[in-house]
Amino acid sequence: MSLNPELRELVDFSKGNGLVTAIAQDAETGEILMVANMNEDSFARTLELGEAVYWSRSRNKLWHKGEESGNVQKVESLYIDCDGDAILMKVQQVGDAACHTGKRSCFFRKVDNQGVTDVGVQVFDPQEVYKK
């Protein structure tokens, strides 16, 4: 798949100062793994590689998911919302952890009347993986 003129028209990078919201969802279970940003370059690279590439606002550069941890996201299907400012990717999460904290999903904090509970599954130790 490539960033052809039809796709360029469907995704509106101008609304968010060059960024759109990108959602990674487990293709098999439907679990939301993470939300990040994409710019036109990261979107084009995602289409080219078949793996998720995001725009890191904190690092101010392209971020190929799993470049350090090995926990890449292989894109099985991709959807663009009606406004063109959000992308949903159904992915195969390689390595079983999507979150930089080593958890399966970035959405591990459950909020209810009792407060906040960590319901995440710890897959790896981030200090061991990132060695920072």
C-alpha cells in the first residue's frame, strides 16, 4: 500500500497542525493497545512497511513502534474516520506489549468509584529493555 493521491485526500493532516490521531487495536481481540500521533511521513512509512510508524511529539521525530523493544505492530487493516483526522489500525502486536511501561496496553489504569486500579498485564521490565 502507498500514500496515493486518493489516500492523501482522505486524511486531513491540516486540522491538527500536521498530526492526526492514530489508534492501535489488537486485530484478534479488539483490545485498544495505544493511541499516538501520525504525520504525513509516518503515515506513508506505515503504509510502506506494513508496520506502525508514529510521530513522536516528545522526540520530535518519526518513531517506528518497536524500534528499541522489538514489540512492533504489524498492520492487518487500516481505517480512516469520516472527518479524516483519525486513523484506526488493527494490528498484530508482536512481543505482546504495546506500552513503553512494559504493559500489554497503554490503557491499564481503571477508574471507578473506588479510585484508580492498575489492571495491566506486565509483559516486560522497561528498565531492562530500554537500558536508560
